[in-house]
Amino acid sequence: MASVPKAVVKKWEKVREFTLGLPGAVEEFPWGPEDCVAKVNKKIFVFLGDTEGDYPPSVTVKLKDEALHGHAMAAPGAVPAGYGLGKAGWVQIPLAEKGAPSAEVLCEWVEESYRTVAPKKLVAELDGKN
């Protein structure tokens, strides 16, 4: 694969840093080093992939809110996640597409995905931080 532009790597790193700062979030690599995911309470809330693998960098989040889901699906190159996850509201958003969402927007979507999976106690902790 061609090298990933530095701006895309920076965006991915910002999103990863935000993700891992959420209460109870842990990083795991269930399918190898190129498949970074973040979990809370042993449940995946974001697929982060990586910036050095065979696939272009992307972020995959679960968005139950119709407006947010529609917004994410409107992002350039966005597709319902594979393996049937798209039916449950998971959206894969490429980071290197022209006009791709900003890190700030991606972090909002990551937070929303976190809220759909995290225990109420951790969501309350997150709300207390804001």
C-alpha cells in the first residue's frame, strides 16, 4: 500500500488518543497488530485498524442515532461495516478520502458508539467529566 499521508496519521492518532481516554476503555489486537480495537466492559465500541497495514486507515463505529448514522454514511467512502455489522448500525469511515470527517467529528462518533456499549456507570462518569 502507498504510504499514508501524515495528516491522516495525525487524525488517526487523535481519534485513538481520545478513544483510549474514555472511562474504562482498553486497546486490544484480537486479530493481529493491524487490527486495533477499543473495548469497554469487554465489548468493542470502535474498530481503529491501523495506519500501516494493507488497508487504508478507517474508523468503524456503532451509531444507533439515525441523524448521526446518516451523517456518518454521508462521509466520503463510508460504508456499512462488513460481516453483517452494518445491519446493527456499524459504519466504516475511511480517513484518507478527500473531504473525510475531521478528528473532532470522528471523536463525537466514537463517543456516541462508546455510549451505546458502555455500562451506565461509565457513561455517568464520562458525563461528570464534561
